[in-house]
Amino acid sequence: MLATAMLFGLAGSATARAIHLPPMAMPDALLTLARQTGRNILFAPGNVAGLRTHAVDADDFASALRQMTQGTPLRIVQAPGGALMLVPHASGAPHLAIRGALRPLPGATHSDQPILVSATPDADPPLAAASSLSLQSTLSAADIRRLPDRTAAEALGRLPGVLTLSTSLEGSMGGIDHAARAEGDFIALRGLNGGYIETRIDGIALPQSLPYSRGTELGLLPADGFTRISVVKMLGPDHAGDADAGVIDISGPDPRDPAIRGLHVHGLAALDQRALYYRQDAASIGAGFTFAGLFADDQLAVTIGADYARRAFTNAEQTYQSGNLEYAVTDAAGNSAPGLDPARNLMLTSVNAQITRGASRDITLHGAVDVRATDRLSLFAKFSYADEHTRQDVFQIGFQGGRDASYLAHIPIGGGLYRTQSVKSELHYWFETNPESSRLALGQIGAHWRGDRTDIVARAFAASGDTGRPDHLEISFWSPQASGLSGGLSVAPNGRFPMPVLTPQDEALLGRALTFPVHDEGERQVQHSQDRRLGGDIALSRTLDLGPLRSLDGGIEFVRSRRSQSLVNLSYPNTYPADTTLGQTGLTSGSIRTLLPGTYDYPVPLIDDDRLATAFAGATAAPLSADDINGATIFGHERRIAIHGMARLGNQALEVEPGIRMQLVHIANIYWISGNNGVALDGIDYGWNRSARSYRAILPSILARWRPLPGFTLRAGLWRSQSQPADYQLSGGTSVTLETDGDRIVEQGNPRLKAVDADNADWAVEWRGAAGASASFSAFAKHLDHYLYDMGSASLIGGTSEGEGSVEVTEPHNGGSANITGLEFTVHWPLASLTPLLRGWSLGGEATLLRSRVHLDVPLLDPVERAQYAPGHAATLRLAYARDRLSADAALDFVGAYVQQYGLYGTSLGAGASLNGSAIDDWVRPSRRLDLSIAYAFDARTTLRLMVRNALDDIAYRATLGRSSDAVPETVVSGRLIGMRFDRAW
């Protein structure tokens, strides 16, 4: 087992905990169950004398209790306050309050005295809870706190099958600059992006407020503050409606959970090592609390909490200018020379050396109320709120040598081939802000009625999500005369970084950036996207116990969503007089002496973004046309209604759950066609237009669980699911451009897009041994029809182009099929089984192996591609220690290479070369990260933890065009984060 763990990096804390007990005396079994589940069990020993339990192999407390009492003279009834009582069949159930620790009830001597079992009723509706037959990976709050993860996306990356992304094409604002924050914001699951994942908090699906995707930005949510984060991978009919990859199920604090009773507070502080080196803001701080209590004789349960965090960062970047790429050796038509790998034949005609700094401020609030109106009826309300604002500056020294054809020469080398040569280049100083504002609010109210055999839950909910770039600013300084280099741009490799080869004259020019004259005098971009939702659902569960038919469950849900997005660009042509230099603007505030020591030893002046905003406020923006204002605007309306039902069949050893879901989704959009400022012309309805599409689905499923031996559980599932296209793919960014030769170029959304239908198969085996040892293995396969891939930001290029006379149409389209298969492993092994000298130590890990084949039906690409965000392998190896008051953790993560963007880049700016083809797919290269943590518990309620993030100082992000070529890279260099956390409970 140790060799296997070291080879595959298998991880242990990833799967949901199960309850396994051998047959034993009833008093011993009740005490053991109490210790394993953390529940208080109160009983009179005389009532259970001589009774023995059956073997227990269950997923939850209630199921374990039913198995323990099967065949005994005891029955389970519900008491006021949500407790369960075991009473003799001939006895009633007196109303008794349940309090106290684990001990016999005082004075309980009568044979009909009930056994009282304190339990926390499930406050989440059946629609929100995963079937107990489902395959899940789960993180508890304690699991999350053991490592220095900052966001929910980063915490989820510890689970098998989950990939944490610092940027993605599905709505990340800023691309490589977003990645430069070196923070996990998005996830992919089993080789599928966020558009194929449904994320829920307390059973409510999060609003989809990203502008170009149906995904969600999990970086908005802190890693801390939730009691459980689960990834549900084997889906029944209550989940399969909009989740081909799986469901992220996040649970807020339950007001009746004894584990969070009282007041819990925490504080944290950390320093960013690279920010300290650059002498920039390096401090990250945070604090929060959660309070939970019972009132009014336990009839009222309340929890409320808040969390504040501020995270500062300063990192180095290396990027290139879009379109500033050429083929080094070409044929006469400008194509990559035959026989050469196009990725290795690429040459950069620009190199951008950048520094970024900023801070993210997060505020989260949560609360819940549960009222026991009667013995059977409870009323509940919950809310969650998260607000994040990131302020980010990006400073660039750019070497630009490929802006148009005049910058290049093509030298014949014989055989009909040519060598591309840069003959002209300049130094640019460029500055931008990359702010982001995200907000999420969820609220629900409902009622839960519990009968002897029937549960009914009804609720109504509202949700709101906002994502935007509130004030993105840009300005640049350069001119061919004042900042022109002595010749063309020559680039030489220097480890992983492309290095401009400079003459002494050019090196001297690098130190005079303050003398560069203004070029682009200012741009401002304001972008906003939102989703407003209202809905409700009713769920019913009926226990039958009619032979093999154990129970029936069903429900209906309705959701109405209103989405909108807008993007406006403003330019300021007269902010400064011509030839005003950077130093004369009054914008600068200090400098960084060396951008990246040993690589880019360049000084970088720093601009104060508040001063730039003030300068823009005093300038006059260029007039905007109707197309400028409305061209990127969409108003969307979506209605979803779904009905599902399932039956539970079987016995204690084998259970089968067939189910079916039927749903109808209607999407209607209002969008703008740009090209003539809203005035219809030549049969084209410029201006506002409408589109609509309905999607119907019948989604069957069957899940099974078999316990052949104590400690072993086998799961299997077959189900069908469906994911709908994003609004932007259906209608966004529509424009018609009239070329000088009379041809029309049409770029548009496609309201004819089909939904992606998926057939899914899963199989898993789990083993639970003595002393906490565990292991699991699962295999899965997915076949997706009408596959839609991530095209990236506002561009619809990458769809299909069709020439129709003088009209060329570019729009997204459904691909063919996608096939994704994979294996997932986890293991957790206490090392004391080797020798008592290792008592307290444990080794664990997880590993995922993926294989993907997608048919995009794009003529410019290969017939078969890899799926985006699908690394061939990913693994975590974890070493932990916990003994007495001391605990420690070390987690080493490995992620293999994966495709981020397909090679569809249009044409180069210089030679007009076609930059398309699978050979120049954008690959994110393999990465690793080591995180360390050590904690000391002063007592049962007070803990101090020290943490180091990225202890090996590894590069945060690196992407290249081509899987193995380093000719065209993008790189983010972050540093270590060293911090401490203090927790106290009362």
C-alpha cells in the first residue's frame, strides 16, 4: 500500500465517511456510534441489557441506527426538537427534552423508559441532498483548515477529478493578468469546464453571472466558512438536469449541529514573499466568527456568521502581444514551411515583461434559522452573501516588433522557402488596471413536515449574481522616434523566458522610460454581467418497506432567471498634449528597480491608478455611436421546470435506485446587431433583435450500492444528463461588417445550437479498514453528443466560417462527440501499522488519470482533439501527523499538462500568416506546489496554526503554444506565502 501511495500519489481525505460496526452488545454499539458520529446518545442501560446489534454498514447516522435495531424489540420515533427515540414497540413516546452529555438518563429505571438519541435532522430538502447511493468526494471544515487554501476553488483542487484554474476562457476577465493573481478562481471536473458543472449552496444553484459561460467563479467564495464541500459525481435524477460533469454541493452551518454550538472566532495574517522583495504591499489579513445557539426550549435554532479577508499580491509576468507571432521559415504563401513543427517554427515579434500588484477584499455573511412549530413541522430560512472586489495594476515594458508588415522582411533561403526577419521594433511602456467586482446573494425560506413515513419539503428561493470590470483603465507611452530600438527584435532563450537581445544603446534606452511620449492617451472599459433568479421546489419522500421496495422520492422545481450583460469602451484622445512624456504627466509614483532579477533586469516606473482616473475625469471621451453602446449587450430570460422521481429497492446489502427526470428549459434573448447603428439596411435588421430556443429532456438514471463484505462498498451508476448553451453562444456579439470590396463579414451567435447530451457510467469500490485506514478506486466514462467547447471571452471566432457569395458567416456551432474516460484513486494509511514508532503519522493521497477525445468539426483543427482542462494525470501526496496537541500536514500537488485554448488565432499582424491549427494549441504546462502547515492546540477550544504556501517557490502558471515548444510562452512568477491562523471557541 505504501508503494502504491508513493507511485500514484493517492489521497485519503477525499471520500465521504461511512459507518462500519461489527455485531456487538447494544450498549457498546450505541457508545461506538456516538463516538464515530459526534452525536449525543442518552440511554438507560436496563432497557438494552441482553440485546445485540446486527452488523452496521451505513452512510449516515439514521441509516446506522435503523440497521442496529433491525430485529430488536425497539422502534425509532421522533421526539420534539428533532431527536430520535428508541422505544419498545408497546410503549409510547413521551415528550422529553434532550440535553446533556453522553451518559445514562438520571433515574431511568423503568423498562418502558425510551432510549433518547440526539440527532440533527436534515434541514436541506431532498432535492438538495445527494442520494446516499451517489459517489461523492467530501471535504469537512476541519479538512479545509489544515492547509493554506484561500478560496473554495483551491480547496476543491484537493479532491480527485477536480482541477483548480487561475484563469479560464469561460469568463475570466483579464486572461493572463487574471492568472497573475496566482489564486484559484475556477475549476474543471473530470475534463469538463464550469459550464458543465452545477454549483449549489445549501441546495440552491448559484447564479450564472459570468458573461460568456454558464459556469461560476468559485474564487468568490472563501475556503473557510462552510461545514462541508462535496463533489457529487454519480448523479441521480435530482441532480442530472444541468450537470454533465457533476455537482459541487456546499453546505453552510446547520443551526442544530452540536459541533458548531456556541461562538467560534478566527483571525489570520500572512506575508507575500515576492511583494516584500518588490517593497510593495505584502500583508494579507482576515477575521471571522460563527455563532450557533438553541433558544425557546430548543424550539428555535439560530446560526449567524461573517468573514472578512484581504489578500495582497505582487508578481512578475512574461506575456506577448496578441497577433505578434510569425513563422520563422515559410513558403511563398506565408505558411509554416512543410516538414517543420509549426509550434517550434513560431517566432515572437513581441516580448512583454510585466509586474502586477493588487489586493482582493472579500466579505462573506451567512445565517440560518430553524423553528420547530410542532412535533412534525419545522420552518427554516437561510441566506448567504459574498462580495469580492479586486484592485489590480499591471505595468509593462514591452518590446514590440510585429505591429504590421513594415516591421518584417522575408529573406529567400532557397527551395522556395523564406526566413522571416524582424527589421524594426520599439520599446513600449504600457499600464492598465484589471479590477474585478463579484457579488453573490442567496436566500431561501421553507417548511419541512415529517410524518412517521413521509417527509415533505417546500421552499422558495431568490438568488442574485453580479460580475464585472467596474473601471478598467489603459494608457501607453512610446513613439517610433523616441523609443525605437536600434533594429529589429531578436529573441534568445534564457531558461523558460524569451530574452530580447539588446545593444548597449537599447539597454540605455530601457532606463529612460520616463522620457517616452504618450501614444494611446487613455481608454476606459466598463463591463457588467448579472443573473437574477427566483424559484421554488417541493420534494416528497415516502418510506414503504414493502418487500424490496424501500422508499419512493419525487419532486418538482421551477426557476426563472433574468440575465443581462453589457460592455462599453471609452477612449480619451485629448487627455494630454502630444509629445507629453510619462515623467511630465504627474502619474508616476515610485518605481521597481528590477522587474525579474537575473532575467528581466529592467527598471519599471509605477503609475498611480487614482491619478490616472482623475486625469480621465477631466478629459472628454470620444463620442459613442449606438453600436458602441449596445454592441455587446444581451438581455436573457430563462425558465426551467423539472419533475423527477426515484425508487429505492433492495435490502441492507444491496440497494438499487432507478429514477427519471423530465425537464423543459426555454431561453429567450434580446441582442443588438452592430453595423449600421440600429438602422435597417439591405435586408439586415440592424439594432435590437430577438431569439428563442427550447430544450426538452427525459433523463433516466439507475444507481446501485452493494456491501458484499464488512468494510467494502461497491457503487455503480448509469445516467443521462444535459447542459444548455450559454446565452452568449446563442446570440452574443452579433455584427455585420461591410468590406471595401463589397463583401460582408458576419459574426454572430447561433440560436440553433443544440444542448449537450451526455451518457455517463461510473463504477467504484471503497474499503474502510481498522484504525482509519481507507482506500477507493473508481472508473468512469462519458460520451457527449453535440459537444460545445470554450471559445474564450467575447470572441466568437473559432466557430465555423461559411462563404456564401459575398457573405462570410462566423458563428459557434455544435461539434461532434466527446469521449472522456478516467480512473480515480484515493488512499489513507496510518503508519502506526508498520511500527509503533510512527504512531500519529499517516500517509495519503489521491490521483486522477484522464483520457479524452473530442471531435470539434472545425476544418482548421485536427479531427480529434484533447478536451480542454483535461490533464492526463493529476495527483496529491499528503503526509500528516496528529498526536496529543500537535498536528502537521504536508501536501504536494502535481498537475499534468492540459489544453486551454485550441489553435484558432486568425492571422498575424505582420505577415498575415494563418495562425490556426492543432499544433499551436495553447497548453498549460505541468505544475507542482508544496504546502505546509503545523498546528498546536492549547486546549480543546484554542488552536494556533502556522502555514507556508508554495514552499518550493514554484512558478504559478506557464502556458505555451504547442505542448513541447517553448517558443511562445506566458509565465507567472509568484512567491511563497507565510502566515498564521488563530481559532478560538466558547
